[in-house]
Amino acid sequence: MSLRDPVAVYNARNNMEAHLARNALTAAGVQAFVTEDLSPVGGSLAGLLPEIHKPQVWVERADADRTRPILEEFERRAAELRNASEGAVPRGAPVEVLCEDCGERTSFPAAQRGSVQECPHCGAFLDVGEEPAENFPPSDEEEAREPLVEEEMAALLNRLIRTKKASALDEEEWARLAHTLPDCDWGTAAGWAMVKGWSGEELVRWVRSGELERDPEYRAWLTETFEGEAE
């Protein structure tokens, strides 16, 4: 399986849920691909750093609209099962977002609440609501964790780029990177920085500006990486 223009349509709680969501899509005729959280740390940083990937489901951008009703139904059924077995509070109904750039409204699955997605109409970035704090209370450790300033982020990334090893950063340093800019897959971004010969400072600027995700060269590299892992 290969994806020519991949876009993430589902952020899963764990690898198993990602594969179940992928199965729901493929059963409906939508080709889908899973990136897993492959902890513990292992391997070199030739391209991706698997141990910090979010468990996500990816599809062709052209299929993104088709996935929404499928994933909404998947999330509804999954929530019912969780509530029945755990007495958990459901995550709620789908989130409707108004795009400020084109004025169109789009409905996203409840599982994507609190994430940043692309508007299917114009490609602008959309904030899909806010994660309800009462459903996902932060731990004491997370509450105490301070975001990194730009110089601190650059220093960590310079160390990672120089050594080409995920183990160059300890668990807390990875966590602080993710806490500071949670929408960035830092392993993938660092792999691209190595390809480009960027410094940590340059990578931070590209990520903060949003230019990295919009860069067609970066997206082409992602596509090649996905195709290589799928073979």
C-alpha cells in the first residue's frame, strides 16, 4: 500500500484503536495506513523516529471527506463500548468548525477535538475545539512541566540532529518538546532537518511558522517514507 498525498484523519488513543479505525475505513472501501507508537526507543534516526509517533490513521487527501461519517460512527460505537465496560464519560458529539479563511463549516469526529486539522475546502489550518479538561485531567507531572523557550528547543534539537540518535534526549526532554508544541511529530521533523542540513534553530522556526507542514518538498518526503515502510 502507498499514499501519494497522505493526510492524518484520526488520532488514536493507542495502536490497537488506530488499527480498528483503519479496519473500519478499509471495510468501507477507503485505503488507509497506520503509524504506530512503537515504544520503547530503538533504531537510528535515518528518517522517522517511531518511538514518538502518535498512533494515527492516514488516508489519501482526496478521501478525507469520505472518512468523516465512517470515523464518526466508529467513535460513537467505540464510546458506547467504553461506557458499557468502564463507565467512562463519552467524548461527545462531532465538532463543527467554521473556517475563517473560506467561511465553510466542516464537521470533525469527536476524537479530533483539541487537534489541528486542515479545512477540506481551502486547506487552511483549523483548531478543532478544545479538549475538555474534565475528561482528560493532566497529571501532577504534566501540570508542573514548563514549556520550552525557543532557545531550549533549539538546543535539544541540535543535540538530536548532531548525534542522529533518539536516545540523545531523555524521556523528560522528549515530553517537554511534545508539551511545548504538541501538534508537531518531532521525530519526523528532526529526520527532515537532517535531510535538509538544518540546525535546531532553523527547524524551530519552520515548525512555529507552520511552513513545515505546508512545504510540498516535505510532504513528498513523507510520502516516500510511507511507501518505503509499507513495502
